[in-house]
Amino acid sequence: MSGNELNEFFQKLVLENQERVRNICFRFLNDRDDAEDAAQEVFIKVFDSLGSFRSESEVTTWIYRIAVNKSLDMIRRKKRKKRFALLTSVFLDPEEEIAISIPAEGDPGKELEDAERKRILDEALGKIPESQRTALILSKTQGFSNNEIAEIMNITVSAVESLIHRSKKNLRKLLYKYFSY
Amino acid sequence: MKFSVKESGGRMDNRSQIENKVDHAMKLLDELDEMKPDPYFLSKLEARIKSAEKAKFSVSGWVKPALAGVLLMVNIGTALWYFSGSGNTAQTNTETQLIRYLAGDLISTENEYPFLKKENSR
């Protein structure tokens, strides 16, 4: 492929897959800005490696695999930062860390309840094993089939089914534990 | 007896309440928001790729020759030091001479360390 053809092919890839990639990142990261950033990093990686890509798997599968890996990397980075911030906060003036949350418009009670439920769910999702979380998130994102998830995760379809089943079971267990306190 | 029946009923209520909450939270998995398509995504991405490439070239443009220059200087310096340092080398004809020469660094004389003299005189 010449440079121009490669550029055109890349643009086509971005236009066709940006929505799914951004949503994969968003489901993992739960933050629009972080998801936007991660999605851009995904396509930069695609741009850099497109010349060396060997078509053993489909290009789209490869892109979604990069999206999953980038999101998981970003979560790990955030966790490390959080731990470091916790450490430094011991030495900081507590007044510096006060964050003011602005109430959303609409029914504040309902929105607060939904936000709290979502926070609990996210927390529980963060506690289940990475492979289970990946399979569950992909199954709930933009209609990925178990076949597609298997290709992205490089495992068999039955392994995907098992991961999704276990993830739901573990998630229920964690939520039950949380609500029973 | 009445008390125990009432308590088990309470437990059942509590359990079903928790189950409801769990079901409610699990349903959220299907109701999560999605990001809308961004018409400017490609242009933002292209701008980022261009600026990353610019930065890469500007850094590699002066870092590589500078690094090569430093390495060359170090090499020349090492060679000069090695070939001009003949005063620090010694030639010996026999093994005994060599051992004596090397042992000279390890064995100290009383002239070098006056406190040894004191210790001995006691």
C-alpha cells in the first residue's frame, strides 16, 4: 500500500470504528474525557502499526483488542496514581482537597439514587477478575456477539460464555454483600 | 413462638429487599449511557498524530547527533588515556618480580603509617 492509500484506509477505519472504540473505552473507564483520550491513543497505535499488521485476524478485531488493552492499561495507571495521591494527601493541607459537586438538573433525588447505584455497580465491576470484567463489558457494549468477544479476547466461545456467567454470579454476590450492610 | 415467626418474616422481607436492590443494580448494566458519534473525532486525531510526529522529529533531530558526539568524545578520551598512561605500567621479567611488585601495594611500611610505630614501641 502506498502512503496515500494507507492514509485513506486509516481514515476509513477511524470513521467506521470510532463509535465502537469510544464506547468500549467508555464502558471500561466510566469517564467521557478519559474514554476520548484512550480512543485517540488506540487509533494512534493503529496508525503506527498498520504497516506491520499481519492479517491473521480481522483488522476490526485487532482494533477492538487494542481498545480493551488500552482501557485496562489506563485503569491500572489510574489506580497507581490514586495510590500515590493517597500517599501524598497525608502530607497535604486537607482544605486543598475539598471538591464541590454540582447537583444535576431534573429530579435530584432520583438522579442521586441512580448515580449511587451506578457507583456501587462500578465498584463491584472493578473487583471482579479482569477477564470476567472484559467479557461482561464487551457483551454489554454495542451488541458484540460471543463470537466477536471470543476473537477479541483470543479465547473460545464456550470460555466467553463461562466468563460472562461467572462475572454475573460474582457481581451479584458482591452487590448482595454490599446491600446487606 | 410468635416472636420467632415475626423475626423470620422480617428476615425474608429483608432478603427480598436486598435481592430487589441487586436486580436493580444489575439492570443498570443494560441501561448504561453510550457516547454519541463525534464528527470532529478524525480531525482531532489527525491533529494529535501530526503534533506527535512533529515532536518526535524535533527531538530525534538533535538528540541523535548529540548522543553520537558524546559517545565519540568518550571513545577518543578513553583511547588517549589508555595509550598515554605508560607511566603507570610496569614491566617485570619473572613471576617473582611481578608478585613483589603487586604485593608492594598491599604491604604497608611503618614510614607510611606513624601510628604503627607507636603500637610496636609499646
